[in-house]
Amino acid sequence: MLARYLGASAGDEYVRAQYRAAHDAGVVELPGTTNFERTVVAVGRCMPVLLRPLDAHARVFTPSSLLRRKLVLLLAILEVRAPHDEELDTPTGSSVLAMFARMAWLGLVFLAALLLGSLLSLPLWLASLAGGAR
């Protein structure tokens, strides 16, 4: 699910094993991880279509959240593993004008995702407060 969101094909057994090993070592779910962060990950897991807005919200408002740590970990694993390294690092050749148009489009998509993520995160945050701080 997260690998597809990052633009790579589904990870192979090596990627899954490294991802699990990092979780088992305790480098992802750190002390102080809140119920809100766990809820955001759970919602993203159940509804992958919401990962982009949830990630946009986390990127701006909680950059060291559980979702962002999971994404950064998986991206680091994928970047060093073929064929995912080529999928993630190969530039798309185009003109300078097309590059700026794509950057503008991606900026607008990010802003829309941020707005939607903020709207989605508010009830999740309120629900996590009702369930306790941790």
C-alpha cells in the first residue's frame, strides 16, 4: 500500500523484511507516538486513496509523525533496491516549460490534498482526544 503510494510497485520480500526489521527494532514507533498518529496510519491503511491528503497534512503540520516516519523508512529501503531504485530515481525527460508546468500542477495538487487532509484530520484528531492522549 505505502510502496504504491510512493510510486513504486509493491515491495518484494526483501523490502517487507527490512521494513518489519526496522519496526521490530523500534525505530519507527517511537515513545510519544500519539493515538492520533496511529489513527491516521490506520485510516490510510484501510483507505489508501486518502494517503495523499493525510500525507500532505502530516508533511506541513506534523513532519515527524508516525505516517511520515513510515513513508521515509520505506522510501529509503526502496531507493536502494532494484527495480524500485530506477522507478523512483529515473528522471522524466521533457522541456523546461513542461517541467515548470508540471511543478505548478503538482503544487496545486498538493494544496488541494493539504486542504482535504486538514478536513479529514480534524475529526480524527477530535476522536483521538476523546479516546485519550496516548
